[in-house]
Amino acid sequence: MKFSIGTKLFLSFLCVLSFALGVGIYFLVVTEKALQEAVGQTSLFLAEDLIERIDKDIFDKIEQIQLYVQDTPLQEELQSSNQAFEELSDSLDYIQKQDEVWRAFPEQEVSPFMEELITGKISDSLRNEFLVFWEQKYGFPAYGEVFVTNRYGVNIAQTGKTSDYYQADEAWWQKAMENGFFVDNIEYDESAQIWTMPIGVRIDGEQGEFLGVIKAIPLAQELFAQAELTGKRYETTRIWLLTAEGNLIYSTGSFQMFRDLSQEDFFQRSRKGQGFFVSTEGESEKLFAYVQSGGFRDFSGLGWTLLIGHDTSEVFAPIRNLQRTFILVGIVLFLLAATFAVVFSRMISLPLKKLTMAAELISKGNLDVSIEVMSQDEIGKLAEAFGNMTKELRELYASLEQKVQARTEELKSQVIELDKTAKLLVRRDLELSEIREREQSKLKELDVNSRRLVRRDFELMQANEKLREMDHIKSEFVSIAAHQLRTPLTGIKWTLYSLLEEDVGKLNAEQKKFATDSYRSTNRLIELVNDLLDVARLEEGRAGFVMRQQALDPIIAKTVKRFKKAAKEKGISFSLELPSSGLPLISCDDEKIGIVLENVLDNAVKYTPPGGKIKMSVKEEKNHLTIKVQDTGIGVPSEQVSRVFSKFFRGENARLYQTSGTGLGLYLAQNIVEYHGGTISFASKENEGSTITLSLPIPEQKKTSD
Ligand code: ADP
């Protein structure tokens, strides 16, 4: 639920007020209960007092009678009467006959026998004691009649005429004889037309022997005469005395004797014990206090109920007045408080409403709002603070607007710049995409080309494979051919040698010349065949390398010695440079390295004209042994330098300068060096000279040879 602050304040006021009224009402109810309790208790005490007094009055009467029957003349009279009856042969028959006669006598008349009994000495005493004395003392009669029977139950004295002569067959007589006394309930004596409450008392002799029974009939009204005087507390106070059956036997004010009230609510609620309650009686509501008669000493009472009632309108009159006043004051207070609540809540809520409206206007962007709140309280201060805040907001807003404008300008120029950059970027992007497209088409082309190349490569590989096969076949052929050629060639050589030595006879000059040429040619052929065989062995892997840890000093020395001599013979100077610390141990086949050195030095001597120089150096560099042979020979044309290690290659100038040569020496040298894990390189300039460099690996920590 949505309530405005005014409504909430108003409701709060109402809540507080309702609470206060509620507390007031609660206290009124509690006070009413307390008053009811107090009046009830007081009435109860009064009722107890009254009923006890009534019971005591009844007991007093019994005692009075008991005292009287001890009177000697009465006792003597009874004893003589009893004796007379004792002497009768059939007393019961006599009694019955007398009784019949008694009862048959007209009601309004008195027989001489009755007269005799009424006027007897004892009857006079009874009259004086019970009827005359009381009337004289209190001014009104206390007893209706009194009579005495002997132990046989027949009347011996009486103050008036009784309805029967024989009383022993009556219940009261029996009970009085058995219990000492008997009090009967209130009854209406039609002959005397009065309400009575008969009391029977047993008469005993001095030795305690049973003499007879006396019956006194007191008048009921006398018993309750005092109750009316003491029972009044309120104007409306009434007292009721009811029998156990609910018959009214006394009431203050006028009442109908023996009226049946057993069905009344107040009787039903007061049948047991004692207490008080509120109920209706007739037209009015009453607060009743009730108590049961409990008897007095030997007298156990007759089960009567005594009720005292007061109209609640009178009992609760002060409280009711208070209630009325309270309600009246409550209504006035409520109206006043409601009015104040409305005014106060307006006083609080109106400025708040103004503030809310102002806040709403501000939230919509209207900062030119002014709030007029006159009050000096917290709301007034809030309004003032709100006004200040609005003012500050206005200023802030203005400075913000300025800043925003400046920033907008800045941003605008930045946007223009950005726009330019963006356009440039777009152009660049376009260019890039064009380039990308071009690149892509190129890539496609390249892809096609690379596929083509791959295909070409594959074709080349196949061709190579074929070539290798052909090469292998050729090598095999060369090997077989060379092998087959070497033996006859060696034979021819030695034959020619014998001819030249003139072992078979003298040769003329011409013959000698032919033999010498043939000998040289055969030698060259043998050389070629040897080279071919070496190459074939290498290529077929039959070279039979024998690797050992060794220094190269011996093989270098041996080979250099041979070619130093050849150089000298040709008029070429030869120098050798070796490391002073000796040569390191390397893993090699010295014979094969010898072949390499032979080929290299042979070329240097062969392709260097007389007067030239050959310089050989051996150096240990890092993990390599470097052997360099430099000459000042004919060199190799620059376009052919790269081919010097090819099989059967011979330089053009070399072929013109030197006819002998197989083009296999460097090919062999390269294969051997590479087998050792080393490298071989060749550098040259035509007509200036050549440098060939070998590099062989030195195993770690094995450098010296001794
Ligand atoms: P050849 O038996 O022809 O010497 P090689 O295989 O030893 O065959 O050498 C191949 C070719 O390299 C030679 O024919 C020559 O053209 C060139 N060549 C090698 N060494 C030298 C050198 N020291 N001076 C000039 N040319 C050389």
C-alpha cells in the first residue's frame, strides 16, 4: 500500500491515541471487575452472617425447648401418664380407638377430652412459656401452638386443638425420638393460617429414660424479622431465603410465601457452596451473593439458600459514570487529536510535498526552482539545504555545460581528424586489399609454378636416379676394363723398358725415340687406369679405408720430398711451413691422405711454369688441421673454377698447357677428404696462380705427436 507521509503521520497519531484509549478502556474493565469482586465479597460476608444468625435462632429455639422439658411438673406428668398406659392391657387398641374418636370430632369443635388436655396444668405452663411470654416480650407471637406426647405418642398436654390424638405414627415424632430433636421444613398451617416451622424435641427423664416428645410450632416470620434490618446495603438490596427445593420462604419487601423459584437462573447458579455472580431477576440485572445454610452446632440446617442481590445499575453506578465520562472525554480528545493530527501532518507533509515537487522538477532538468518553506524546524533547514543544493547544482551545471561545450568542440575537431584518418585508412585498406588480391593471384601462380617445379623435381629425381644407375654401370664397366687393361699394360711397359735398356739388342736413334714415346704413353695409360680404379673403388665403397690415430708428419715428409725434387728439376722454388709445436694426432688413413697430397702437389708442379713458386703450409687452427698449397701457375679461368672437383674435368688452359691428365685427381681428393669429415676448397685466378686448401678435423685433446 502506498500512503503519503501526511496519511502516515495521521495514522501514527491515531495509533497512539487508540492505544491510550485502549489502555483506558482496559483499566475501566479491570476496575469494574474489582468493584464487582469487592461488593460480591462484602455481600457474601453479609449473607454468611445472616444465614448463621438464622440457623442460630433455630438452634436457640431447640435449646429453649430442651431446657423447658426438664421442668419437674412436666416430667412427673409424663411419668404418671406413661405408667397409666403401661398398666393398660391393650394400650395400642385404646390409643387407636381414642384417636379415631378424636379425628371424627368436628373440626371447629372441642370434645371434653380435648378440653381437658387444653386446660390442664401442663398446658397452661406451655401457653405461658411459649405463647404469652414471647408476645409480651417482643410484642408479636413467636409460636403458633405447642403440645406434648407421652412415650406412647399420645397427647398429654396442648395449647390448642391438634388434628390427631396419636402422634407416634408421624415421621417428625419418630425422628425426634431417635435423634433427640427434629426440625421440619416450613409449612402452611391451614387451621391457624400461618407459616410454621415445627420443632419436635425428645423428652428424657432424669435417668435418661424416654418419657415422650414435645412439638412446638414457631411462626416462620419471626425467624427472619431481624434480617431485613441488617441486610440493607444499597437502595436496591434484596435478600431471599429459599428452601432446598427452591421455594421462597423469606424476602425483603413484599413477597409471596413459598413461591416456586426453582427454575430461576439465580437459584440454579446458587445451589451449592457460596459465591457471587451477575444474573437477571425480573427486569433488572443484579449482582448476587449466595450461601448455603450450614446449621449451628448439633443442628445441621435445612439446606436453605440465602441470596443477597443488588441492582448492578446501582452497584456499578460510579464506574458507569466514569465510563460515560471517559467515553465523552475520549470522543472529545479523539476529535481534538484527529484535528491536531491533520494540522500537524499538514505542517510536516506540505513542505515535504513542496520539496518532492521541486526534486521532481530538478530531476526533469529544471534547475530554476525556488522553495518557500517558512518553518524553522528540521524541514525548514532541509528546504534551505535543498535550496543551497539547487543553487550549487545550477552553478555546477553551468560550468559543466561550458566544459561540455569545450569538450564537444575538441571532440568535433578530433572527429574531423578521425574522419580523415578513417578515409585514409579506408583508402589504404582498399589498396591493401588490391595488393592482397594481386599477391593472392601471384601466390596462385607460384603455387602452380611450385607444383610444376615439384613435378620437374620429381622428373629430375627420376633422371638422377637413372643417371646414378648409368654411372654405376659405367663405374663397373670402367673398373672391369681398367682391371683387365692394367696387367697387359704393365707387361707392355716392362717390354718397352727392356727394349730401351737394349736387353734384346741395340736400337738406333729412331727406334729409341719410338720406344721412348711408347714407354711414356704406356705410363700415362697405367696412370689413368690406376686413377680410374681408385675412383671406381671409392664410388663402390671398396676403397678400404684404414683409420688410425696418427700425426701426418711422415706422409707429408715423404710426399713433399718427392715433389720438392720434381719442382727443383722444373726450376720451381718450393717452400714448406710446419707448426713448430708439431702436428696433432688425427684419425685418418695415411695412405689415402698421401693420395690427396700427391694429387694436389702434382697439380701445383704440373701447372706452374719454370721460375714459379710453390708454397705449402700446414697449420693447426681451432679444431682443424689446415693444409694450404699455393702456386704461381697458370690458374683456372674464373668461369670454370666451380667445376674443378667434377669427375673428368680439365681446364681449357690446362689441356693446352699440359696434355697429360685425367681430370680425376681433385675428384678423388675431395671424396677422400670428405670421407675424413673434412673440407676441400679451390681458389684461382687465371695466369696468376691457384690456392687449394684442405681442412681435416682434430679430435679433442689429441693434438701432439712425438
Ligand atoms: P689433371 O689430371 O688434369 O691434373 P685434376 O683432377 O688433378 O686433373 O685437375 C683438374 C684440373 O684442374 C686440371 O686439368 C687443371 O685445369 C686444374 N688444375 C688443378 N690444379 C691446378 C693448378 N695448381 N694450377 C692450375 N690449374 C690446376
